[in-house]
Amino acid sequence: MTGMGRGSGYRADLNESPFAPLSSVLVNVQQAAATLNRYPDGRCASLLGPLAEQLDVPEDHLVIGAGSTAILQQLLLARAKNGEVMYSRPSDRYAALSRIVNARAIEVPLRGADQDLGALLEAITDETALVFLGNPCDPTGTAVRRSELDAFLRRVPENVVVVIDEEYREFVRDPRVPDGIELCREWSNVAVVRSFSKAYGLAGLRIGFGVARPPIAESIRAAALPLSVTAMAEAAALASLGEREEILARAGFLISERDRLRRGLASQGWDIPASEANFVWLPLTGEADEFSKECAAHGVFVRGYSGQGVRITVGEPEANDLVLFVASWFGPA
């Protein structure tokens, strides 16, 4: 594994994979690179069918885009331009994307490390177009269980689209956390967004996908920048589908490191929420900035949220050990 790349530091501030690309992915990318003089296929037809088959969804329910962030941007453009959207705070990307489309953002604070579904419901108005739910939640890694999500969806108005952001789905191990695609089959106002950037390790190529009923899926497609998914990204994603066993094995290694890191922090006295993602959340208030700086000084970058906490991407064992070393200096919050 290799996660070094910013100076001499480990990149534990970015939720990316520390593993090098699979050889089959590199072969497909190299072959696609020979066609760089041609435009890519706007439908991503070579990927669309196999991905729909693997997910067991109709092709017209599936939208492929230039990363999950692009799919979210398209949803906002299609459904909430100059409108109202809602999400849990803190959330970097929902906030930034909402500003781009001039959407009125209703930010609902977390309840501890968890998303407060009751508060989200109470905040819905007649103007609400989209509600974003990270499952797992970024930056805390906590996940919403099926019973809670069902109760929430029963009370959300049908005209409000609930976007279940499942970038980290491959890292979920709690059986009580639902598969969002199953919820798409049950609820016409649910859209799911997933990524090839995390467990699949294609962050540098920008490709992701969304799943929704045709009326929502069609609106997402209509808001896309034409030809935004490159031929190399499509080829890499297609190769990755055939390597799912290895992808899940890599995810399994990171899950074991995630649990080791969490146990190590807990043994130092920290109260660490259970994570279903490829990162852990260290709750800090006044020391978040100082902790981040100290980690950087020791060769590992982490993502600090000033006054709230620190998100630590699980990567190489050496990087995780450095975090544990620095955390032992600070003591429990």
C-alpha cells in the first residue's frame, strides 16, 4: 500500500483508498488511453448494462456521472436550483454544492455523532426539495438503521426527494443498516448515490452513479455536463466490477484497521462513535486544530473540524499508528 503523496505525509485527511490500482484496471485504462482523440460515450453503455445487472436494477433507474459529487450536483440543479435543501451539519460537500445552485440550505446539527432524523423532519417546509442523508455519515461515520429510516421515510412528503448518500457502502458491517437500493424499490422519492472513489480506489478518475425511479433519474441525466465521464474512467469502473472479490477483501483489511484504530483510541480513554465508513471520528472541541497540526508535524494529515472534532481516514497501519501516538499526548476530550 502507499498513501504517501503530500510532501512526506500520509493522506489521512482524504477519504481515499491507500491501495495501488488493480492490474486489470490499469490494463483497461491503458487501452482506453489509446482513444483519447475520440469523445467518450455519453451513455457509458459498456458500463451501464453490467452495473445494472450487478445492482439488480433496470438500466433506466441508473445514472452514471463524473463522481458521486457530480451526481449530487445534478440532483441539485434538477430539483433545487434557487430552492431549499436540508442536511446534517457539519457537511462540507452538501454545503458547497448547495451554494453553487443558490439553494437555501437548512443545516440541522448532529445529535452527538448521529444524524437527528426527528429534527430533520421538523425542519421540512413546503419549500423543501431535497434532504441529504449520509449513510454512513461524513464526518462521523455513524449510520442510520433500517427501522429509523423506514419511520423517517413514512413521514417525509412524497414531493421531497430523500438522497441517501452511500459513498462508503462497502465498509458497512452492521446488518441493521439498510441497502439504499432496496429502499429505492420501495419508495418513489428515494435516490441513492454511490462512488467508485472509495473502496474501488478510482478517486483520481472521477466516476460514480445514482439509482432512482425514472422520473428522478431522467432529471439527473438532463442536468449533466455532456460527456463528463471519460473513457478511461468508464474502462476502470468496468474492470473493477469484475474484481469485486478483491475490492471487498481490500475493504475488509481497512475495516480491520478501522476497528484496531478505534480500539486503540478507546483504550486511551476517548469516546469514539462506531464507524461504518473508512474513517473514524475523534470528538474534540478546542483542540481540533492543535491536534491536526500535531499530526501533520508527525507525518500524517487528518481532517480537522474546528471546535468539533477530527476525521481520520483509515489507511496504512503505519499512518494509523502515528495517529494513535499523537492522540496519546492529548488524552480524552
